[in-house]
Amino acid sequence: MKVITININGTARQFPDSTNVAKLIEEMQLTGKRIALERNGEIVPRNRFASQQLADGDKLEVVVAVGGG
């Protein structure tokens, strides 16, 4: 199995090359949380998480919305 390196919020992490955004969110234990995800400078809409395949060298920024007041 080939491994790819993805930079997430400035930290390099390795994943199987078959990883998509939805699998990444699950791996990061963020399923069900309100998040925004940017891939290589472009926002990825939530409805494209399952179809957005990740590639070696991708740069992701993941922001989790935190409620409060």
C-alpha cells in the first residue's frame, strides 16, 4: 500500500493513498463536528468531502467551530 504525506495545519502526517477528505475527518475524530476545510488554498464544500481524493503533498487547513458565549 502506497503512503502519501499531507500537511495538516502545519504538521506533516502520513495516510494511505486512497484517503479522501471524509476518511481524513473520521481519522481525526472530527465526524459530526462543524468544520471548515481548505485544500491547497481552496475551500472544500462539505458535500464534496467523500469525493475529494487527497494527494501526496496536499496542504490542508482544518478549522473547528467552537460554540460559546
